[in-house]
Amino acid sequence: MPNPWVILPFGGLLAAIALAPLFFAEAWARHYPKVAFGLAAVTLTYYLVFLPASARSTVLHTAQEYVSFIALIGALFVVSGGIHITVKGEATPHVNVLFLFFGALVANLLGTTGASMLLIRPWLRMNKYRITAHHVVFFIFIVSNVGGCLTPIGDPPLFLGYLRGVPFWWVAEHCWPAWLTGVGVLLAMFYVVDRHNYTRAPREVRAAVAKLPDTWRFDGLHNVFFLAVILGAVFVDKPRLLREALMIAAAAASWFTTRKQVHESNHFNFHPIQEVAILFAGIFATMMPALEWLKANTASMESTSPALFYWGSGVLSSVLDNAPTYLSFLSVAEGKFGAGAPGVDPAHISALLGNPVFTRVLLAISVGAVFFGANTYIGNGPNFMVKAIADQQKVHTPTFLGYVFKFTLPFMLPMLALVWWLFVRR
């Protein structure tokens, strides 16, 4: 186990991401790579120099996870940037609700990352005459996180559960009531907020928007094939790095076969993915001791209460990568319910699903890891990408703390508490 003090660089990076844009915006924009790489260097030096040689395997595993993460995020970013959707002119509150619900469904087919990258640009365009922070944040809540809770493709934690033996359709069969409740509550909240925003818009603005052409047009549709290649590559496990190579190849093919006019219509450039790649390099590196601490402490858990697994996996998924957090709590559940050596035989989980208490615990872990990922910009990979794309297009987005205090606490927390009360509490 690394010294607990080594978690400080991770805390320092989170604090910098939260506070620096608020108090030192210009300096942070220029120097955030130095902060991210500098804090990462502290943690890596500790692991490579001061810990036994066995710790290097942790560093190597983390590096592989980062490469997989950035290959997926980057490939989807490039390919979706080659698809231009001309949207309907008038974005009324009920049209917005239908669009977000459609995005929640698509997230289960393309994954929350794929759905977010494909739909965020048309979402910003259709609301450009009255775009505010709540449009960006609720998109993150619904499309980038909560919506993807029905299939293993939807969110990385659920895909890892599938690889560990959770049947493919188990998630849809058991999580749909929580999914419907979560998405429904968030859409109702969004409608109230968006309706208020819509009625406050000047009458001449609404009249001008109403006269815009009521058409939908899709350009660059050949990139749908490359999206399918990327999604198919997710299921490729061996040989090592073949999955990432396929994703990068699909992105390169998309870039060179897409007309320049389509990229210009999307205001496409590589700055958003560059920012995400740098910040998450620091997060992945500095997060290693925090995840080691999580593994050590979850192993000593005595309770098998579904509520503990829901809130525990959820709260930690808000600030840590929700995929390893999910695996840590799943391993604990396997051990507590008699799975023997966790992760050795996927059949263990299938056998345990006959236990109704284990089933409820697995539901708690699955919903907690997916839903709580919406609580911060770093809770799930697509969150920061959506923010970066919105910032690039000059859309106002809340700061890290503004996101938490203005949106997570008043909107996400009541929904999460309701899901706990209805489906996990017993």
C-alpha cells in the first residue's frame, strides 16, 4: 500500500480544476498542462522510485487504461465531428425534452460517450438563441450519464460487469425502473427550468426563431460506419492494443474522408480533446493511490446493505473513475456472498444472481456507479468533453464548484435520494 499522504497530489489536482478557473482563469488556461503533468510526476516518481518493483505493474496497468480511455474518447470526438446535423429551428421546451429522451435511449446503443459526442453539437445549435448553463448541464446529466444505464454498452462500469459475468440483458431487466425514474425526474426538472427560460426570452427572439426552417439534414453520414467500427472495437480484447489501433484507424479514415465544409460547419478543432487528454493524464496518474486505498478499505467492509453499496460506489464515482470504483465494490460483493476468489471465474456472478440480496446489491452498485458519475465534470469521461466543446463554441458553462452547488445538489441529489428510497433502501 502506498503512503496515504501520496493521495495529496490527486486532491491538489481536483482543487486546481475546481478553483483555478474561478480565481485565476487566464493563468490556468496557459499553465494547466504544467500543473497536471507536475502533480502526475510526483505520484509516478513515488511509485517508480520509492515503492517495490511490483508497484510498476500498477503504473503499467494505469497507462494502458489511459491509452484505452483517450483512444475511445478521441476517436469518437473525431468521427462525430465529421457528422453535421442541421436541426429544427425552434427549440421549445417540449422539443428539448424529446431530444434529451432520445439521447438517453441512444446512449444505450452508442454508449454515453458516443451519444454525447454525436448529439452535443446539434443540441447547442438548436438552442443557440437562448443557450444557458442548464442546457449543457442537463445534457451531461441525462445523455452523458444516467441515460446509459440499460445496456453494458451504455457505460464503462456496466461493460466491465458484463466481462465479469453479468448477463448482457440483466442490466435492462433489473435497472429499467431506476433508469425510467432517474431520466423521468431529470426531464421533468429540465422542463420546468427550460420553460422558465423560454418564457423569459424576448418576444421578438421567439418570433424570429419560430420562422426558421423546420428541417433536419444530415451531412457526413458515411461516418456512421466508422462509429460502428469504434463500437465494435470495444469488444476486442486480444491481442493487446488492437482495440486502440482500430479506433485510431477509424478516426484517421474519418478525418481524411470528411469534407472540409462539414468540419467547418461543426467549428471542429482539436483543442477540446487536447484539454481532456492533458487533464485526464494527470487524473489517471494521481488517482492511483486513491484507488489503492479504495481497494484496501472496501475489502474490510462488513455490511452487505444495498444502501451502503449504492452510496459508497456512487459518492466515490463522483470524483474517481467510476469503472474501477464499480469493480472494487463488485469484488467486495462477490467475496461477501461466497463467490470465492473474485474475478477468477465469470460463472461465479451468474450463480450468485439467484440470491435476491446479491441481486439488489448488484443493482445498487450498477445504478450508483452510473448515476453518480454525473455529479462532477470528472465523474465520467464524456462530462468534461461536453464542457470543452461548449466552451469552444462560446457557450457559458458553470465552473467546477458552480456545477456542484447550482446543479448537482438541487437537481441530482433529490433524484438520487428518490432512487435510493424506491429501489435500494429495503
